[in-house]
Amino acid sequence: MAKKVIYYVNQFFGGIGGEDTADFEPEIREGAVGPAMAANAALNDAEVTHTIICGDNFMGSNTDEALERIEKMLEGMEMDLFIAGPAFQAGRYGVACGNVCKMVGEKFGTPTLTSMNVENPGVDMFKAYTIIMDGANAAAQMRKDMKNMMAVANKILAGEELQGPKAEGYFATGRRVEKFLEDIHENTAAARGVAMLIKKIKGEPYQTELEIPKKDLVPVAEPVADLSKANIAMVTTGGIVPVDNPDRIQSASATRWGRYSVAGVDALPNRAADGYKTIHAGFDPAAADANPNVIMPIDAMREYEKEGKIGKLHDYFYSTVGTGTTESEASRMAEEMIPYLQEDGVDAIIMTST
């Protein structure tokens, strides 16, 4: 008897639409939809019986409600494996896949599987709760991601033991599992440790059995002593730029940033007034184009300035796009911005997003 698989996709891969339908509410359909069709064709002695579709915005803004509704949809259904994605480098989609997989694992005890790029925030958030394959950064490589996912999916469904993160191509979950070696009497932990030490002394390559993840920790800044005298700068990843986007900042996977003067400006004029717009590709731009201050609140900061709550609003704001932008690029852009802020005597930064 074929085993049962249920699949999760967002509104785009579910064929509902793009960003304009990102508020699509959870829905379950019989059979395979979108990437689930490729999964269904690659499964051995198993089939995708249902596909769940949910908009990224709905999941992100109503997470508890969305998960409760999906849980009710799954109650009483046969499910040997739950698969989501792949989510590539899409942050909202990755977090949605992680949330759903985590819920399914905890509520139903069903194995779960998804795929994300290493830069997707969903990896660090959910790798302890579900198997996350190390995927590509764009949908153009979906075929490869699906192949890797299905190889592991078929092993899980067949009851085969997975050989670990490196061998199977998924992110380490943070759990250590005992494994008994066939030559245990000759290859003890002591012998393996000495062998590694000798290789290290000789400068030869070796592989530790206990990898300690490196964390890029940022020291907590000292508090602002007196806000009423502070020079406050505004920085955003919401993509607010002059209508002609003079710095040609990309709408996703940004590698560029801009610095724009707001000296003497009480509020940012909108796109219709030939002022500012958003070039961010990760959300519906209508509200930001109509009033860019909802993301870059120059109007509110001017009020604080007039009321004496802050000493001064810095004469420039800084902008880039966060969606799909890698940590390395974000770090580089920050390092490029900092000298300007230091030179202008900025005391604190307010970081706005979407």
C-alpha cells in the first residue's frame, strides 16, 4: 500500500498569484499542486494525496491562526511524511515552511522535510525541528533542490536510517546520535582523537567529530545617555528611494544602498508628488508608494524633534532592500555606511523594515 505524503506551498507556487495574493488564506486541495507534482513523480511507493496552500503574508501576519487552521485540516488524515517548499532564499516562505513543519512534527509526530538556502532566516529558526535540505538561492535551480529532497524523502518513507547532515545534504539539527562502529575495539574514541591530533600537528586535513558552530555576536551598544540631545539617524531595509532610484538599488538580493538628504524636510513626499517610492520586491508597494513615511517615518521623527524628545534628526537617511540579501552583503553595506554616520556625529540609529 502506497504511503501518504502531504505537501505545503505558498500562494505563488500554488498557482494562486504573486505578491498581490500574498494574503491568501490556508486552503487544502486534493492531489499534487505545483512543486508537489514533481515530488509525486519522484516518490517511490508513495503519493502526494493533498496540497496545502497559504499566502506568505497571511502566514506571517496571522501565524497562530494559520497554523491552527492547517492543523484542523490535517486532523484525521493519513500522513507518513509532510514536505514543504523548497523555499530557496525567500525569507517569508522559508519561515512559513519552518513553522508548518514544526507544527506538524509536534502535533502529529509525522516526519517533516523542507529545503532552504543557507541565507534563509528559516534555517537557523527551524533546523532543530525539521530536516532542512541545503538548497539553492533561487527557483531557477528547483529541479536540483527537488531531486535532493526526494532522495531523502524516499529514505524516510522506506524507513532507512539517514547517514547524517553531510552525507545527506541537510543542515545539522543540533542533535548528536550514537553510532556504533564495526571496528570499535581497534577504532576507539581515544585512537580517533590521537589520529586527529597527529594530523593537526602535521598540518594535514582532518575532520572533527564535534563541530562547534561559530556565531557572529554583535556587542550590545551602550544606551543613549540623553535622547533629548541625541543626533538620531534613520536606516531602512524597506527600499525607500527617490522615484528615479539614483543608486540603482536592486529590488531583491541587494548589493547597493543609498544615502538621501532630508534636511529641512518635514515628511517624505510620495511617488505621485515625484518624491519617494519603494523598490522592495517582497511586499505590496501600494501603501509605501502612497506614503513612504510608513516605512521611513520622517514625519514622526520631526514631531519628536519639535517636542524635544530627540535632539536632532540626522540630515540623511540610508536605504537598501532586505529581501533575499545575504548576511555577507548586509554586513559589507553596513561597514560602508558607518564612516558617514560616525563623521556626522550620529549618536543612535533607528532601523526600520517592513
